Amino acid sequence: MQITKAVPTNIITGFLGVGKTTAILHLLASKPDNERWAVLVNEFGEIGIDGGLIAGSRESQSGVFIREVPGGCMCCVSGLPMQMALNRLLIDSKPDRLLIEPTGLGHPQEVLESLRQPHYATVIDLRATLTLVDPRRMRDPRYTRNATFSQQIAVADVLVANKSDQCTDEDFAALDGYLVEKASHEKPLYRVSFGQVPFMALSRQHSV
């Protein structure tokens, strides 16, 4: 793979329905005009629909390249479908930045491990992993006791409390308490609405 410079890469993860695609669309709208961005999304469940939404919303605009991972979850142990889709996307688009959106049901740790493989050492420049959460769900044990949700919090370099306009003080208190419990309370936390993730969040360093 002939990539002359390692591509700054962000994983954007979070549970189903938290607003990951809306956040990606917002970030794409903030893309510098002179940059080419690539987005790798999952075709599993609603993510396949999301991929169509992203592509459809940008079809008349240049500088954004979309590819879906065929064959289901990009978090599968072998990681082969993800690697093939990723390699093709990087070759075709030669991006200045890469955004990766795993399925909300997948394990982002496995995606990170795939990106840390030696053959990506000079290709991928891992930057902050962003995890979106909905504070209104933080008193629901179906979320807080879910292993995937816990892993999404654990791998986050930046936390984004989305849909904050719909949240109460009690919702934010529940989120803060959960983050303390998971020793994640010192991570940067942005409160946003409508997926309006600050552009600067992408530039934060990834914690190895």
C-alpha cells in the first residue's frame, strides 16, 4: 500500500441510537475544503442504512469517500473484511483524515487492535477515539451493565454526551457517577446536541 504519510484516524463509537452518524455528518460539514476525508462504516443492522445516509448526503460534494465493510461486523476476530475495505478505501481516496464508525453492537477494542498491527504502523496515525453516550440512559442497567457499553467507555480518549438538550441534571449526575465508577471521570467530556462534536476533539492524542 503506497501511503506517503500516516493518515490521522479517529474511531467514533457508541451504543445504537446515540447519534454517531449525525456526529460524523457534522464533522464532515466542518472538513477543511482542501482536505480529502475517508469514512469506513459497518453494514451491520442500522449501520448499513447509516452508510447510505452518509453517502447520500454528500453525493454532490467532493472530498469525502465512503466505504462499508462487507460481510457483517468489522470487529470480527479475523478482521479480514475490515482490512480489505480499509486498504481499498485508503488506496482509492488517499485521505487527509480517516473516520471509522463500528457498529454500536461491536467491540471497538478489536478494531483498535487491528489498526495497531505492524503493517499499519506507517499507514495509520491513531488519534482520539470518541465515544458518544446518551446521559438519559445512564440509569438503565441494560446499558450500564452491558459489556460492550463498558468497553466503549474504557477505550474512549474523548467522551461526548450527545442529546444534552434533552437531558436533566439527574441524567448528567448519573453519567458522572458511572464515569467515576469506571475510572473514566478524568477523560475530556463534551456536552453537545445534534451530534455537534467540536472539531478539535479529533486532534486529541490516542492513549496507547
